[in-house]
Amino acid sequence: MITGPTWSQKLRDEIGKAVIGQDAVIERMLVALLANGHVLLEGMPGLAKTLLIKSLGTALGVQFERIQFTPDLLPSDVVGTMIFQPKTGEFTPHRGPIFANMVLADEINRAPAKVQSALLEAMQERQVTIGGHTHPLPKPFFVMATQNPVEQEGTYPLPEAQVDRFLFKLLVRYPSLDEEVTMMRRWGQVTKSPALTAASSGEELLGLRLEVDQVHVSPAVESYILALVRGTRDLTTPDTKGFRLLTFGASPRASLALFQAGRALAWLRGHDFVSPSLLQEVAPDVLRHRIGLTYEAEAAEQSADSIVSQVLDRTPVPAAS
């Protein structure tokens, strides 16, 4: 029987042929695969976000499709449309690129609201509607999206309802000096490109999820998850001076995300139970996009991560049983 560390390492080894570093981001993406969640990657241009997602799809051995989001993109360009067949005189559905196991929504914040709404049904229900008929999406199904945090011209902010459907929002950082040196030496030749092969499969992933569901979560840890999520909602209440940090706290979907991600991370590291320390690791990735900062908080130079850190600091950690 395959173990979490073994499965993780064989995928990391394959992805490492194309991507240098980003170990923490890769681990979170594997957690998302096991937890059946979507991922939003945010980072500056040139940090290999697209390459990372494409390499993950190849290493996992699933059908991969890339959609480049632009302001003139139409919903039918994503989900498909009905095509008239002259021979039969009937309309038949033409399936769009959303019908894949892993869909890369590149620069997702460059598409208008109609295209964003076309993704909502797919991300939540794992199905799309074309011509009044519902079509199930293949299993497994993931949306891996990227966005640029600084360039705002020609972009459309993602609706809170859609952002909440991402299991994680991951921040892609600059590589270290040693990693950047390795990049230059490995990929400095124009003719050299990485060649990846499948190290797993969609069927294997679906089977591994059954093992993730067996990871134990104690009642004390369940209470800790709820305390963390509900702690963000407490910050929407003004203090004695009328100051408040958040306009809204994390939704119940955040509780489910912490629960599922904690189990997946525990299994990935070879544990059979979820510990508070694992939840503390994934809490920023689960919560940073699910809270709304007030103008006062932004003026005080607070960030979503700093507020999540405050919630972690003030929430009592359950004692080990």
C-alpha cells in the first residue's frame, strides 16, 4: 500500500525536473489534490506559476487544459456551446476546455463577471450546463488559477463567492539565491526543455482520498478548527474605540477546508491523526482569502496574514491527549 510520503516524493521528484524550489507551494497543491479542492496562486510574473501547475498535471498523469483569461473571453469559450449540425438539423453540445481533470485558469482576474460566473457551477458542483442540459465533469476535477497581485489595468476583482470556493490561496515567493543559480545553470540553454512523465494517475488519486478519510480528527481538534474560524468573525465587532479589523470573517466553508486540508496534510506526512500544529501551518492558506479587511485595518498597515496570525496567537491550543 502506498504511503503519503512515498506518493508525495515521487510527484515532487518529477515536478522538480521542471520547477526549482517552491517546496511549500508544491506540498500545498498536493494537499489540495487529496482534499478535492481548488487552488488560487498569486505571485509576480516570472515565478513559474503556470509551469508549476502544468508540471503537476503532467506528473499526476491527468488530462490538462489551459485557459488564458482575457477581457474579451466569453463563457462559451470556457464551458462550450451548442453547435448546429446541418446533416441532422439538430444542435449538439460542443464541450469547452473546462472538461478536463485539471484546468489552468491563467490570469483569472482578467476575465469579466460573466466568465467568472461560468466557473462557479463547475467549481462547486463539478458540472456545467450547456443548452439547458447538465453535463458532469470528469473525476477528479480541479481548477488551478493564477493571478498577478500588482498589475491592475484590465483586471476584474474576483467575487467573494468565487474566491471562497478556492481551498487555498497560495502566495508564490521569489526563489532563493541558490535556487536562482540552479535555474540559470539548468535552463540557461535555449534548446533545453524539461521532459516530464506521469508518476501517478487520476484513479490512484481517487483511491488515496479514501485513505485520507481514515485520518483521525479528535473532538478537541474539531473544536480548535471551529475556534479559529469563528475567531475571525469576532474581529468584525468594533472595540470600545469603534475600531474593527474585518468587514466579514471566514465562512463555514473555511471550517470544512481546514478539516479536509488538515487530514490531507497529516496523511501526506505519514501521520494517522490531525494535530493542532498541522492546522496552524495551513490556516493562513485557508483563511487569507476568506476575510475582508476594513479601511482602518489597511490604514494601520495590517494584512490578511497578520490578522490570521493574531487569531492563531489568541486561540487556545488544545492539550495533547
